[in-house]
Amino acid sequence: MSSDPREDLLVPYAQRASQTVGRARPENEHPFRSCYQRDRDRIVHGTSFRRLDGKTQVFLSGKGDHYRTRLTHTIEVASVSRTVARALGLNEDLAEAIALAHDLGHPPFGHAGEETLDRLMKDYGGFDHNEQSLRVVEVLEESYPQHQGLNLSYEVLEGLRKHHRQLIAPDGTAYPSPSLEAQVANVADEIAYCSHDLEDGLASGLLRQEELGELDLWRESAAQAEAESAGLLLNSSPRTQRKFILRCLINREVEDLVQTSRVAIASAGITSVSTVRQHPERLISYSSDLKTRNAALRRHLYQHFYRHPEVNGANENACLQMEAVFGHLLQHPQQLGVHTLKRLERDGLARSVADYVAGMTDSYLRSRYETIA
């Protein structure tokens, strides 16, 4: 195994690259990059990663220059993951690699697009972006002549299976929990999307600070921001105000997450990676108080932002376009890309069309729709 001197800094229950289960297809180790560093680089250089820049987070691509896309969301998740992993003495490279890959399977048009594809695929196994992210890195990416997919290490793939109720090791044994690094990336996803959706909602005018002020977590973060700014916050621009308040909110969440997780790890008697995986519950978590406050904030987002007519109306129209393109390709499979056509016999027509549509950016799907409308 490629040695990494930084492993000496990790806690005993961190996942070390030198102790990786390995890859489905064995490879020689790199002289100075660990397997998780190589995984990160394979993900970032992949076609699917670049396409995230053209995929909706909440607002459809092209709505505004400052709103998040799947790519900016992914970068923010990776940043939070590294911060939390370092604070807990875990493997930053592994947490980052999982974070960078976690949304590779997201289709265009955000969660509305995922719901549409799932409905269209209900007779063929359905569609789930988490499973599609696995499919992307294991099958669909074409970067190597020796094999399909990216041949990532087992631990990164485990992190992408984080929603599975039971995980299966390569030797066939089942276990309940993924690595702590995978758990970190999962909660970092929640921290990132909640905070940046609040910022995008406020920037768009669909959310209002006055209404958010009725929620404990926002009100406390605003008070902290005012204190840290030495009274300058109220005289700053609305953009500066919301950014600084969200900075304090993210800090609050990250600090609570680190402190609560440390206590949970110690209380559970965790001493090794194997005891992490055999533990029946996830150990990376907020305090119960912050969970309650976060839940109230997320409910506000759903009620006043995600379900807002301006968001829903645009997404519903876009999903009608997705449905039309999906149906057209089922009837005219010869119009699938050359790489997708090669997989027809193996994967079947419906799954191949779903792969093709899920890989599209928002703008490319719109352009395909225009050719058939």
C-alpha cells in the first residue's frame, strides 16, 4: 500500500488508506498519492462531475448567475466534510471523495426531475439518484480502457451506499454502519444544502428574513452575527447580512456536530474502524436540541421555498419536457448517444434511456426537447 505520513495523525477509528479493502479490479498503488486521493481525482476529472455545473439545485439552470448548481453544492459539501473530518481526526481525503461523488447521479431539474424519472421508471426498477451515483462511478463513466467505471476503492463506494439499511462487505458479511467518514459526508450534505438554499431563497426574494426571524436557529444565528460584527451588521447590505448570518449558522451546526459526535463515539466505546461498522446506529450527529431547531428550519424551506409557485411552476414545466424526451427516446432509441447504444443489450432500453436522460444538463435536455416539440 502507498504510505501516507499523515496517517499517524488520525484517530484509531479513522479509515486509513493503508487498510483499504481495495478495488474491485486490483491496481498498483501510486508512489505518493493514497487510494482516496486518487479516487478524488478520478471523480473530479470525470465527465459526470463537469456536468453538475449545468444541473439545477433549486432554481433551474440559467435562472441567475449567483444561484447554486449541483456543482457548487457539491464543492460546499466537500468543504464542510473536510472541516468536520479534520476536527474529529478522521480521513479527510476519504470524506472529501465521498462528498464529491455523492450527487453524480442527480438528473437535470433537481428533485422534481428525480421524481419524474422515478415515475417514468416505475415498471423498470425505479430511479434514485443515490443508486444512480453508484451506477455512474461503477458502470457509466468511461475513463479507462481496462474496465468500465472508475474502479474506486471499496470505502468510497460504501460511502455512496450510505442510505442502504444493511451494507455488505466484499466477503459477503453484512454490517449496519458505514465508516465515520461516510457519515460525515452525509451530514455535511444536509448542512450545505440547508444553508445555501436559505441564501438563494433570500437572494431571490422568495424567503424573507423577517419570517426566518421567527425560527429559533435563525434568530440565534442573527444575534451571534450582530455580536461578532461589533454592531456593524445592521448597517451592511442585505447580501452581507444574510451571508454573515449564514456563516454563523454553519459554524453553530459544525461545532455542535463535532462536539456531539465526539461524545457519541466515546460513549459507544469505539476503538477501531470495525467497531464503527458494527455499531447499530450512526455516530455522526447533531445534538437533539439542534436536530429539533434544524427540523423547523427545513420545514420553513419546504413550505415557503421549495413549494413556492415560482419554483414549482418552472420545475413542473421542465419535467414535462423531460417526460417528452424520455418517451421520444424510448420510441427512437437510435437517437441515443453512441456510448449508451453499446449498453442497450446489457441494460435494456428503459434503463439505458434513463441513464442517458439523467446524464443530461438542464440546457441540453431543453435543446433535445426543442428538436421533438
